[in-house]
Amino acid sequence: MVDVHPSKLTENVIDLIGKEWMLVSAGDESSFNTMTASWGSIGFFSNQPMVTIFVRQERYTYEFIENSDKFTLTFLGDGYRDALMTLGRNSGRDCDKIAIAGLTPTFTESGNPTFEEGRLVLECRKIFGQMMTAESFVDRECYEKWYGEGHGGLHKIYMGVIENCWIKE
């Protein structure tokens, strides 16, 4: 992996997150979890390169993000859709979903989890966390579509400063 500044990323981040998907991981070598996500953003806030991710409280990864100062986003690229589906459909509470998905955990110099199969890894320091509320939705149709009956709980929004960015050569 080559260390690059996030401003050097040339990919369409809408496709990167919305079509390729990403793994959101937190914890340390003794205990960590990951989840598949297709909602988020990469941009610029407070004069720093930032990411925004959305995690529901019922997700096992939520506990790890809440208890960690940092998290990683790992993009696997083509050929990993089955692994991403496995990691999204199974809970780390109930099984070793990472082994089932066939991925190889590795850790950054700071001790944050990612995967050897990653083609792009963003290591982020958490700077903001806020629970969404039903009242905060201006567009009620959006709320009903994604959070109405039978859709699970509201997400917590996390923002993180991108401290490290690695691209596989």
C-alpha cells in the first residue's frame, strides 16, 4: 500500500461508496468488528479531508465505533461482492463473519483494523457523532421510506478526519 494524501484521490466517490460499497471497521487487535456500508460521503469540512458514515445502533460495529477514537473505511474493489454481502448480512456477535467472507484482517500502525484485500483504506479520527431524529427530517417521504415501520432504527452520523489514506499499487 502506498500512502497518499486524500486530495490525490481521483475516483468518483459517489460510485465508490454507493456502487462499490465499503467496510467500516473499528476496535483493535484484541477485539474489532466490521460492517458493509453503502451510505456515506467523502469531502472537506473544518479545513480537513473528512468522511461521514451512518451506523444504526443495533449494528454490532456501532459498539466498537462508540468505544474507539478512530475507524477505518476499506474499499475492496471488483471480485468481493460476495464477501461484502456476507459481512453485511451476518453479525459478528453470532459468527466469525470475517472468516466466512474469506478476508484477512490486518492493522494499521495505530492499531486500527482493515483488510489485506483492501485496494483503498482511509484511517479516520472521529470528531463528531450525532443521532438522527425523526423530527430532523425535512423530507417526510425520505424518513418513511428508510426509517418507517419495519426499517430498523435511525442512524448515528459520524464524521471523521482522514488521517491516513493508502492505495494498493
